Amino acid sequence: MTTRAGFVALIGEPNAGKSTLTNRMVGAKVSIVTHKVQTTRARIRGVAIEGDSQIVFVDTPGLFQPKRRLDRAMVAAAWGGAADADVIVLMVEAHRGMTEGVKRILDGLDEIGKGRKIALAINKIDRVQSEGLLALTKELNERFDFVETFMISAEKGHGVETLRAWLADELPEGPWLYPEDQIADLPLRMIAAEITREKLTLRLHQELPYQMTVETEAWEERKDGSARIDQMIYVMRDGHKGIVLGKKGETIKAVSQAARAELEEFLGRKIHLFLQVKVRPNWLEEKERYSEMGLDFKDGNT
């Protein structure tokens, strides 16, 4: 039996559907999905099996114009994930089309794309008429020489199996990179922190989610098979701490319940989750915070 294995980088603008596609390909929730942009901070890898192929998805942060150190580190992580991959898939939102952001990404692909397998996936096709899809496909393929173009809806699953089968055939021959039952190479501590951060992001609004991070500080396995997880939520101002806690602690209680329920479903056992909030005005400039997120602090330098 000939096995194949390799890395597939999903790149695109924020909110293009990269995390949703990763989760659907893998068949489990390994990447944070919210209605907010720029929610994926680390290069989360989800592992999918298709026939005799093992596809390792590198779910990169969305590519956008960076303004702060964290932004710059996220963009560097995205391009780093693309440069290391065997196959690159550019995801473009059908209803948004050829935006300035997509043009910048295409310029970046011109620089790294020589000799690489780069496919185009037009996502959210249910939002556009067929004539518009054909026009967008033509425009994008005239701008860049994609090896294949796929029409998909990551949310609804349309076209996803066709894309996954094609990716499986395009990967290099070789032994699988991960055990068969492993679906992500992120440490469970980081996945747990991402789940809590997602619940906070969904619950809160405006700028606060980007000025907040969650770290798993302790993970204690108990004799009864359950686990105690202690997490710290870092915010930048006292006012932010009040928002996260909510009136009489209602917000953090609701976040804790939602995160615990998802962790129990994900891990298949009882979880005791304890959340604390700490004000740390300069966390965006602290090297340790970037390490926790799987980002390179140096990449945030101007």
C-alpha cells in the first residue's frame, strides 16, 4: 500500500472560512470559529484521513494589513505556514470577490509560488449567482495560474469532499506523520484555552476580544478520570476586567459553563474548569504570551 502525507496551508483574508473548512475536513472542532475577524492566532493543524493519505491542515491567521505587534506576528505566521506547506489553498469569499486584501495576497503568492501547487477555493458559493461565480473564477485565474479551482461552501459542506480527495492525491508519497487517531498537533492545554477564548469572543463585542488572551495555567488529572483545568484570562485594563466578569459575575459564569460543556464533549469526560481574570496592561508586548499562542515574538517587530 502506498501512503501519502503532507501539509496543506489554507490562506486568505480574515473570515474567509479557513477555520470552518479545517473543522469540516477533520470532522472535529480543532480551530476557533467565530463571527469576529482575526480570531485564529496560531497555526493550528488539523489532521484528516482520506483513503491512504494523511492531510495535515495548517489553519493560518487571516492575512490583513498589520498595525500592531500581535498583528505582524499573526501575518508572519500565516506566510510561514504557507511557505512550509506541500499544497497551498487560497480561500476567497464568493460574495466579496477580488478585494484589495485578495490582491495583496496574490502579490505574496507571486513571490513564494514558483514551483508550488496552489489551488483556489471560492467559498460561500451559496451567496452568489452562478454568473457571478464564473466571472470571479475567470478574473482570479487570469491574475494567478492556479493548478485547480474549487467551488465550496465550508459551512454547508458543498464541494468539500471533492477538494479533500484532490488534496489527498496531490500530497507526496511517504509514511503518515501522526498516529491514526490524532486530529490535531496542538497541545490540549492550548486547545482548551482556544475554546474558552472563543466563548469569550462570542459573548463580548467591539475591541475587547483582540486585547484579551487566555492561558491554561494548570491541568490536573484526577483519579476518577476527570480533569481540573485552571485558566487565566489576561486583559489590558481594569474596565476590561469588569466587562469579562459581568454584572455579579454573570458573564464569566456563562463563559465558563459554555467552555466546560464543549471541553467535556471534546475530551469525552468530566471537566472542572476554573477561570480567573488578571489585568496585564502590556501583555501584547510580552514574549511569553506569544509563545503560549504558538507565535514568534520576533515576527512582530517592525
